[in-house]
Amino acid sequence: MEQVATQNSRNTRRVKYACYSTNITMAAVGNLSPLLFLTFRELYGISFTLLGTLVAVNFTAQLIIDLIFSIFSHKFNIQTTVRVMPILAVLGFIVYALSPFVFTGSTVYIGLLIGTVIFSLSSGLAEVLISPIFAALPSENPDRDMSKLHSIYAWGAVGVVGVATLFLLFFRNLWYVLPLAFLVVPIFAAIFFFSSKIPEMETPKEASGALGMFKDKGLWLCVFTIFLGGASECTMAQWASGYIEGALGIEKVWGDVFGVAMFAFTLGLGRTLYAKFGKNIRKILLLCAISATVCYLTAALVPVPIVGLIACGVTGFCTSMMWPGSLVVASERFPTSGVFIYAMMAAGGDLGASVGPQMVGAIADGVAASSFFAPLAETLCVSMEQLGLKIGILCGTIFPLLAIILMLVHLRKKNTENRPALLGE
């Protein structure tokens, strides 16, 4: 009996390490391209719109996986799918890195796009499967453990940003070494998954069971919540590097270290603090939305570069619980839905993470190319490109602003649900 308990404990640790490694892989997938935005623009002449499209493709591919799993998860062998997941990441990084050797000039974008699609499929599977795998493991405090799992993503992002920033400072033209270096993480994840027994997870018995849940208004409230959380977090995360250098005029190395890395650090800090001390997640979500709105407005409107830099970095803390917190709320509302609710929430988050950055890129290009905004740029003493980025980030404020309204709705619904018990009815 004791031997069985020891084996179960070891298996749990291996599964946790696999999940942690997968989240670090997702951090590399999500942060590598944004750190290289201006490098790609300078080396290959790729437009802001196409750079934003890399992010959109990343999250759209994940979104497609999320939607497929939300309806047809019962058709998949979950154990096999989980083990294939890190292998896809390895393949995607290799294709991404080989792009400048297979293509030339602006056509390098084709290779970047193909690599992005492949490792994005891996991330899509990870978003659907890692949270329910982790939730299925023995735990005394599942909410805090879930926050810890997501904090690993943020700390992974800190490492990715730190390594990439230092490398690009000295070897910018050798950027393709970075995705090859990050291969080690999904390789470790694959080793852990292949050597572990993955816990069983519930899935709808047939597609009609999942489709029936689509009629629940509470489901769509939760999905829209994580949509806004994903957009609020990822818009700044994806554009902070380019915005700090391009719009604020701060040298890339300092912008990445004190802006992008600080964003990732404060994102991890917020999630780690909740993992240790967190409670009242709905109130935390409201505070996150309010403070994120302030940060976006400060970054876009305050003309002092250092203040904008700090605002970009602090946005990480302000948005830290918007994604995992939305998962906690959804899992509380739908405790027996298994993989389905995580797939739907991942779909909502990925849609927000796709729409937000792409919108900023399109607005930045549109403003920069329009003579209508030329007088404003002259008045503010900024270039058209700088003005475009500033207006793009300003428009990104809409996501945390809408999140404030939605969090108030969540709180109202929670209070309404609790009122009969409080009144003793």
C-alpha cells in the first residue's frame, strides 16, 4: 500500500513537471515573435500589420483547436494527444528557425507563418488539456494550485524575455538561434509526459452534450470574461517591446528589460501572490480590470517615456489574474463539465488574445499611413509611426474597460445567488 502511494506521488510530480514545462513552452511561443517584431521589420521589411498577423495566426490556430475540442473532445485519445503536444512545439520551433535559410527577403515571412501555425497548434492543445490535467491531480487547494500553474507561464516569460533580450543585444542578426535554444523545454515536457500516467478527464459522451451547454447564458458570460482578460493581457504583452522602442523612443535593451521583462515579472508576481494568499476572485478580477484600464491610458497618453515604460510593465500585475481567475470562476460554475469548459474558456481567451494585438497593429499602420493624422503628429512632435502606435495602444483600453462592466455583472450574479442563503430563505 505504501509502495503504491509512493508511486502515485512520483507520478503526480512527473505530471506536474510536464505541465510546468508545457507552460514554459507556451511562454516561448507567445513571447518570441513580439520580441522579434522590430528585428523582422528591419531585416526583412515586414509591416506592422503582418507582424500583428503572426500573433493573430498564433491565437487563431489555438482557437481552432479549442473549438474542435469543445465539441469533439470525446473523439480524441487524450493520452496520445497530450504526448504529441510537445513534439509539435519542437517541430514548429525548427521550421521557424530555418525560415531565413529557406526563404529570402520579405518571403521569410512565409516560413515564420508556417512555424507559427505548427507551434500554435501545440499551444492550443496545451491550453485545452493542461488545466484539466492539473485539476485532476490530488490537491488540498485546487484554486491556488491553478494560479501557481499559470504563474509558471509568467515566470517562463520572464526567462524568455531575459534570454532573448541579452542575445539580441549582441547577436541580432542571428535571431534564429533563439527558437533552437528553446527546443530544450518541450523536449523535457515530452520526456515527462511519456514517462507518466496521465490522469483521466471527463469529456461529453457525444457532440450533442456539448452543444446543449451552448444554450447556457452563464457559459457565454464566462467566455466573454476570459475574452476580455486575454485581450487585456496579451495586447500589452505582445506589443510592449515594439511600443516601448517605436513609440516611446527607449532603446530596445532597456525597453525589453524594464518594460517587457517587468510585465512578465509582475504577471508572475500577481499569480504567485494569489496562489499563496488569494481569495474573493471576483473582486480581484474587478480590481484587475480597473487598474489595467488606468495602465493602458497612462502608457498611451502620458508624454513622459519613463512613465509609459513603467505603465507597460505594471500592466502585467494588473492583468495577472484576468485569465486564470476567469478559469476559476468558470470551473466553479460548471464543476462537472471536464475538458469542455476548459476548451471553451481557452477558445474565448485565445480569441481575445488574437483580436487585441491584431487590432493594435492594424490601427498603428492605418494611422501611420493616413495624412489625416499628420497635423496631430506635428502638434505632439512625434513621427506618424509613433502616433500610430500610441493610438493603437489607446484603443486597446477598450478591453479592460469592458471587463470592468462584466466583472460588475459577475459580482451582481454572485450576490444574487448568495442572497437566499444569507436571508435564511
